Amino acid sequence: MGTGNIPVSKDSSRAVELVIFNLSKQLSELGHDVTVIDLFSDVELDNSFEYKLVKMPKFLDYRVVTMPQTPKHFFKKVIFSLKAVSLLLKLNSKEKYDIIHVQNQYIGFFVLLFKKLLNLPVVYTSHIPFWVLNKQEFGKKLYFKTLLERTCFKLADKVICVGNSQKEGILEKISLKKEKIVTIENGVDLIKFHPSKKQNKKQITLISVARLSRVKNQFMLIKIIPDIIKENKKIKFIFIGQIEDEQYLEEIKNFIKEKKIEKYVDIVGPLSITELPNYYNQSEVFISTSTAEGLPLTVLEAMASKCALVLSDIGPHKEFQKENEIIFFKLDDSQDLAKKIDNLLGNSKKIEKLRNSSLKTARKYFSWNVVASKNLEIYKKLVNQ
């Protein structure tokens, strides 16, 4: 079941939609019949698996992105979910599906409300990052933001988390049987994201890919750029991602203008999945200053593109440390970040070592073949039961 944001397609740039697309494609290649129910659109769809697309009312145009926590966003999600479940009920009477997999709290909530009518096992994957926060940070506001997902946890036959930090956070905040919840990390498309020969250039490019918001904390990095360029003039910082907070963007732009660092910073905005690989391939270093994550696809994309990693020391980021050397900095210490970047920029051999390690880890642990096989184990156990 798709999320109802934008349809599953190979050009989708939204994280959960990419997970649904790549998982469906890999399951299909392994010989299984996969149907995806999602939002109708005129974008090109992949023919690896079957699509059943839900048409929305004209006043809820699928091409217009609605911001989370707004009445229109909520209304759009509810309408899509009801229409999608109605379609699922009709299709199931003919197709006789074996299992339903949902990866969004809205569609998950409504699918599980009709679970008895469907008479099928339901797997729910959580991508919400807030569970990694401690109880004090979680607070009442996030309690209501995660209310639908709490219901999904209770009613689903199996809950999948994309990281162990997320799993531990859920079990800390919710009374849930440990055996009901498992960890299956996200994967990365190793064909789409792969290393290319970095051009012999004198400038080092550092890239950050995340929606522009206070949770992603890009301002922390931007504030230390004036100090970094004192010692390193031949560098460029590129920020890519959907603008979620216009006020936050304005604060960042004002700072960049005030400090006269325009030529060192490029705020690109959102890009499609077909455009992203080129930007990763132009970059030597990937930086994430995020305060909360599930298991970010952008880090995986950077690893597969052979970028060195500089990450905030939050739990989900540390889960990428398989055989990989990663530079971690203290989330509440901008000077620590500045020091780590300065030291890295002055050591070309260290950058190359980190880049090679990133690529090795991505290929060994995070291919979609590995991820799909783990999902299949869950499906088979539930169907047999």
C-alpha cells in the first residue's frame, strides 16, 4: 500500500515511496506477484509490478504537495486511505492476496480497521523518526503526532522498524510484545547510486541532503562555514531537499548574506531521484546534522556513491557503522563539527579511505536483494501461521 503522497515511480524522490518501489521491484524480480495501490498520477510508472491507482477529487490535486500537520494534509490522507481500502477490498475478493504490507500510519490505520473483512495478515513498517527521542523530548506534542501509528503497532501482525534505535525507542514508550517487532534496515539502489570518477578538481564539495527543517538542523552546519573557510577557501557546501520551513530558510539566507559566504553555499532545493546521483558524484563528503531519524536513505545513497560520511552522533546514524569508518560529531557541539571537518579537509588520504569504506559497507549490507529477502522471511512465517 502506497502512502498517498505521490505515486510509486522510479522518479519518486520521497523516502518511503522509494522504499515501496524498490522493495516491490526486488520482490517481483525474485518471482513473487506484487500489486501496489497508490495515488493516481501522470508520471511514468515502472512495469516490474502491477499498479492500481486511486483517483482523488480534483480539489485535492495530486501534484500539489501538502505540508504535514495542516488540515488539508490530514483531509487528503484520510480521503486517499478510505478510497485505497475500498479498492483493496474489491481487489482481494478476486486476487486472493496472501499478505498486506503498509508503510504509512494513515493508510495503515484504515487498513487495520478493516482487517477482519480482509482476513489477511498485515505487516506494518515504521519510518517515523520521533521514536528515537527520549521521553522528555518526545512529549505530548509528539504523542498526538504518533497516535495513528500506535494503533498500527497494536493491530498489525508484525511490526518492522528500519533501525534498532527506533525499535528500542518504540518498546520504551509502548507496551508491545518484543517478538512482534523486528528490525529490517532500508536498502539502496546500487545501480542508480554508484561511484563515478570524481573530476580532478581543486575544490572539495560537501553535500547535505535532507528536507530543510529544524529537525534536520542544517543551520548548525551553515553557522560554522565562516570559520571553516578561513583555512579552506576551495570548498563548496551544497544543500538539497524540500523546503519544509520557510521561516527557517529565511533565517539561513539572512545569515549567509550577513556573513558574505554566498559563493561557498548553494541551496538547491528539492530534486528528483534521477537528478540526485549526479550531485552525489560531484561530492567527496556527505554531512548530516539531523537530530532525529529512522534510517535515512540519503546516508545510504551517499555511501553507495562513495562519499565520506560526517554524521551527528544520534543512534540511527551509528547503525551505519558496520565495517565502515564514519566521522561522528557531538550533536550539541558546533565546534566539534567544525574541528572534525577542518581535520578531514586537510587529509586527502583520510577522505579516500572513508570513501572506500562507505562503498564497501553499502554493497555488503544494504542492497535491496538483502532487504527483500528479510521481508520475505516475515511474509512466509505469517502466511504459514
